[in-house]
Amino acid sequence: MPLSELVRVAGIRWCIEECFQAAKGQVGLDHCQVRRWTAWHRHITLAVLALAFLAALAADAIPARTAQPNRAARSTDPIDLTVPEIRPLLSVLLSPPSTSPRRLLHWSNWRRHHQATVRRSHYQRRLADPATG
């Protein structure tokens, strides 16, 4: 087997591992204690379906932008909505909120702006110090 094929397979494995980690953390893929295969299959199917739904919402929420390779390092826009950001927003819409939706949206915007600031500072520091980049 050629080395390029092994590298390709290793790269695909990394994407799959990240998807499983997201499913465990966001939709409870690992929160089942079942005794029968049918119950396990139903739980896994619903968890993966929920993750696919959240991922589709996150992908749909990304605004159309021009292709700029260094946009993240220079932009003051908040980061794009992610699955961990969409899940609490969606839960407020589906259940009685303990906090107001306005406050939750304010928190989400603040957090995404803060994450964008941190990312921009990180990129600027890495670009300024060639020893770490």
C-alpha cells in the first residue's frame, strides 16, 4: 500500500474521530445504558440524526463571504455559529426558557465576538513570532 494512501486514510480517521467526539459532547452519543441491540440501535440513530440536524443548521448559518485566506486574522466579525452555540439556542426555542431569549442571544453574540478576538490575537502573535509558526 502506498504511503499517500495511508496518509489519506489517517486523515479521514481524524475527521471521523472529531465527529464522534462532537456527538458524545453535544447530543449524548455515549449516554446510553441499554441491554438490547434494538435499544442501542435506536439511541445511536437518534443521536447521529440530532448531530446531523445541528450540523446542517450550523452550515446553513454561515454567511456568504468572498474568499479571503487571512479573514480570520483580520476580521472583527464574530465567529460563525457552531453546533455548541446552536444547541442552547435551539433548546430555548423548544422548551420554556429559564432566561429570556434576548439575554441568550446577547450571551451568544458576546461569546462569539470574544472567541473571534482571541483567535485574531492568537493569529497575530503566531505571525509575529516566526519561531512558533
